[in-house]
Amino acid sequence: MNEPPGLRTLKKERTRQAIADTAIGLFLAHGFDGVSVLEIAAAAEVSKPTLFRYFPSKEELVLHRIADHLGESARVVAARGPRETPLDALERHHLDRLAARDAVTGLSADPRVLAFHRLVYGTPSLSSHLRDWIAQDTELLAEALGGPGELTARLLAAQLVSVRQDLTRVNWQRLSDGMPEEAAHRQAVEDTATAFTLLRTGAAGFGY
């Protein structure tokens, strides 16, 4: 008797997650370049072809962790209130995520999160794939702002996504260097205010 579609989907997602968790554990222990796809497949108890059906590349085994956040900024803009500007909505959302210590903001002192960011930022091929992910995120945000064919929307989306990525990396670096989480949070809130003021007023507002 065939399994219901919902159960098959659930099993596939569990398998996908198990493979990714196994891979990241191995990468953190031995380095990204120190682990082969064959070793990951063996540890996850799947065949190499099965692994590649779930993850087309070795890099995607890692970036799977942030896949749910692709298009997040676009969704925030699309769901904003009738009197809320896109910048206001995105700033509010970012502050909310900082308060929640969301790992995607870099503001999480969880050793596993710090190690994950270290893996991504310290591995050239992962950083390269992250740039591709950022480019997709930028296109989605530009569409939400007013369509990818509009120059203003594209330029603003590029700035917004770039700012978010820079704030994330700085937050992670502070915690990685030993700054207490509460102090890092206060600084992250200040940085967010500065970043969005710059986005609203432009370089002239800061004397450039």
C-alpha cells in the first residue's frame, strides 16, 4: 500500500535534515575541505546518488541551514502595514530578530551558531555560494519594492541586503571575540539605527 503524499514529504524532509545535520557536524569537526561527500553519505547512511538528489552541491549541505530565510525581506515588505514604509518594516523586523537572538542576525552566543558562522565566513567556496544566495535575496526584495526592472528598487534592495549581511557579520565577530551577549545586543541596536538612518538620508546626512 502506497504511503500518503504528506507522509512521503515528511520522510523526505527528515532525511534531508538528517543528511545536512550530519554534514555540518563533520565539517565543524574536520573542516569543510577535510570531509568528502562519500564520507558524509556513509555517516548519514545514504548512498552518494541519494545525497545528491537532496543537495546538488557540497556547499548546499551547509547553506541549507539558512534556506528558510531566502526572500524573508521581501516577505516583510509585502506584509507591512498600510502606513508602514518598507524601510520602517525592515528595521522593525531586524530589531525584533535581534531581540530574539535569531541566529541569522549573527547575534547568538550559542557555540553551535558561532561555529556555523565561522565555517561559512572562513571557507571561500561557502562564502562564494553565500554571495549567490544574497543575489537571489536581492532580486526578490527588488521585486517586492517595485519590480526588478526598476533601477531605484534594485539599488535600494542591494543596499538593504548588503547592510543586513554586514550587520550580521559584525554581530558574529563581536561575540566570537568575546563580547558579552547583552553588550553586543546594545551595540547591534545602535548599529541598526545608524544603518537605517544612512539608508533614509544618504551619505550627505553623514557628511560624505
